[in-house]
Amino acid sequence: MIKTTAMLLDELREYSRPRSKLSRMARSGEVVQIIRGLYETDRSVPNYCIAGSIYGPSYISFEYALSYYGLIPEAAYAVTCATFKKKKAKTYSTPFGAFQYCDVPPKAFPLGLKVAHEGEYYYRIASPEKALCDKLYSVSPVANLSELTSLLTENMRIEQEDLAKLDLQAIDFFCGFYHSTNVSKLCSFMRRIQR
């Protein structure tokens, strides 16, 4: 379970030196410090379950979500998350692995999310369509549909059959909230392959 320093110090208030007790607990592995001020009591918790607590508001997206859904063949080395109005990307290296946070447009942020849970942990993850739009928003604009096709099928290594299974209506809906050349071209590309 994720706990803040304040929560743990409150639990340890019966000790004469609660901060010293917390330091000993961290050294012994009874609690694991994720980042300053944030601890986890379960060393075996999957890293994606705690991503939203490290930096937020955020949800899992980009490469991690695309890998989670099997759209890209590679496993993501970091849990990649979307944020908004943070102005710059953030990366955290923790005992649970690396976490990366990158902005998407504020109006696009709340769309296409699912709340998932595992045990006592709840986390938000983008739908496959939303994760793809987020990823395309985050890369340099392509010049035409041919370059987009190359980006999707060669660089990202997404199979065209998997792209054809995506929900065109959802992508069309998201398109208006990104104001992105790449996402607009994705709509055109999807219409072409789903004819």
C-alpha cells in the first residue's frame, strides 16, 4: 500500500522518534521509499500500479500502454504516462523501475481512459486508440500519409491488421482535441485501411 511520510509518521507517533523509526524501516526493507515523501509497503507490487501516485494527475499511455495491448512488439523499459500543463517531461528512477511523464493537450487528457484495478491498487490507462494518439502527438510531425505509414509499421512496428482492428470512431473523436498533424493523418490513414 502506498503511504506518504505524514501517514507513516502518524502511524509511528507512539515512538519517541518516529522519523528515526521510519528510517530504520526503510533500511530494513519494511517500507520502500519510491520518491521523497512517498513509500510503498509491498515490495512486490507491479510498477504500473503506483505510476499515478508518483506524479499526477496522470494515466498510463504511450509505449507502455501500446505494449500492454500488444500493438508494439517490444516491452516498454519504463512506465510511460500522460500528464497535462506540466510544461516539461519528467523521469523518475525508483526501486520499482523508471517512470516517464509527458504532456498531452489538456482537453484530450480525460478522454479514452479506463480505470483498472489489481488487488487494492487502482490505476488509469489509456485505451489502445488513445495511447496511439498520445504517442503520435509526442513525436515530430510527418509530412504525408506515406511517412505516417512508415512511422506506424516500420518504426513502431505495429502490424497493419492490428491497426485495422482499432476503433475508427474513437480516433475520429479524439482527433479534434489534439490539433496535431500526426493525429489528423492517423484519422485519414484509418479511414483508408478500414474501407
